[in-house]
Amino acid sequence: MRYVALFILALIFWMLITFRITLSNIIVGSVAAILCSVIFAPYYFHGVHKFLQPHRYYWFCIYLFFFIIACVKANFDVAYRVLHPAMPIRPGIVKVKTTLKSEFAKTLLANSITMTPGTITVDIINDDFYIHWIYVKSEDPEVYTKMITGKFEKYIKRFAE
């Protein structure tokens, strides 16, 4: 089953990259997807049954919505800080504790934090994320954990674990 799941994802990725639906492109994409499946499927996709659960796609769409909103807000925040004459920054590295258990979910959270302007995940040690933040707004770990991870963790938990 994991071979089929990886084949489907690889073929979809191929079609999105090439953006051409021709017979030759589908054949080449299928061959590439089969090779990827044979080589990489044993190392990835543990618990493929999750791939077939429709409610996970619903929560993924909700997550994308909140992620895009967070990115837009963060872009305006960083633009304000860059364009402001006094350049109001207060950079620092904060330690954020996560409740996510799977490595995939932790990776997704780390990438979501990094792709949001103004924050970069520097390191992950067990359940602790070390994040460089352009403007540390609070010294209280509970407050800044909620500010940084926001709704990301809540929705990632629903579709990725």
C-alpha cells in the first residue's frame, strides 16, 4: 500500500511540475514515480491508511487557510519593521515545546514556522524547538509558544498524526 501511495504522490508532483498532460509526459512521469516508489517507499509512509481518510484532507485545507493568513500577517509585520525608520526589532532565540509526537508532524510544524516570515526554526531536540524570532514579544514560554505555533500545531495534530 505504501508503494501505491508514494506512486500516486510522485505522479501528481510530476504532473504539477511539468504542467503538461500528454501521453509521453504521463508515461515518463509514471516511470519516474515507479522508480521513486521502489527505491523510497520502504523508508517512508508508515501508516499509509491515514492517506485514505477523507477527514484528514478537510483538516489539511483548514490548516492551509490559517497558514496563508499567518504568512500574510507576518509579511506585513516584517515589511513594517524593515521600512520603519527606527527598525523596531528585538531578535532572540526562544525555546518552544511541542505536543506533536510523529516526526512528520514535527517537520511540518518546523517548516511552517520557518516559512512564516520573521521566524526560523534553528534546531529541534526531542519535543523542543529552538526558534529565532525577529521580535521577541514576551518572556513567558507559554505566551510565546502560543504566539509562534499558533493554530499550526492544533491543525497539524488533526491531519498529520
